[in-house]
Amino acid sequence: MKSDLREPCQSCPYRKDTPTMLWHRSEFENLLRQDANELGGHVFGCHKFRKQPSEEHRYCVGWLLDQQRRGYPSIQLRLSLIKDADLQKAVTQIGDGGHELYPSITAMCRANGVRR
């Protein structure tokens, strides 16, 4: 997965200025489920690149910022950081782009009508 995005995309659900309910409810439920599974949870990519060939997929910067804020609880992300020098560098260069983000995955999911 590429790590060249520097801020959450225009329609990132982690941004408070993004309209809610852009994703199906199951997407948020999956995010909460995966986040609760620190050992086996997924590393999340930007939804804008989902339909691109896998070599074009990008990390979700909103998700990376949330992980960073929480000390990288995802073991899968930690393993990716160990193996990928480009990703290591990229996480030091990402930011919110001046956009207000939800303070947690739970808050973002609740804003989109999904509760744990």
C-alpha cells in the first residue's frame, strides 16, 4: 500500500466536515470490529482508492492519525511500520490539513449512526 497522502482526503469519514452516512453501516461496523482486534485487525486504506488495482491503494490518513494519537495500538500497523521505511517516513509527515477530526473512531462511527 502506498503512503504518499499527507492529509485525510476530501471525503474521509474521520473529518468532521465530511457529510455523514457516505459509507454503508457495515463499513463502520467492520471498522469498530477490526479496531477492537488489535492483534488481527486490518490496516485500513483510503476508500477513494478501493476500486483501483491493489498496487494503487493508499493508507487512510484519517485512520493513521487516529492510530498515531493512540500510540499505534494496531499490531498489523506496527508490523507494517517495521517493514516499510517509506511508511515510517510518511507517518512523520501526515497531518489533519487544518480540518477538524473526530476525537475517536467511536465518535466518528456514532456521528454516522453506528454505536459499539
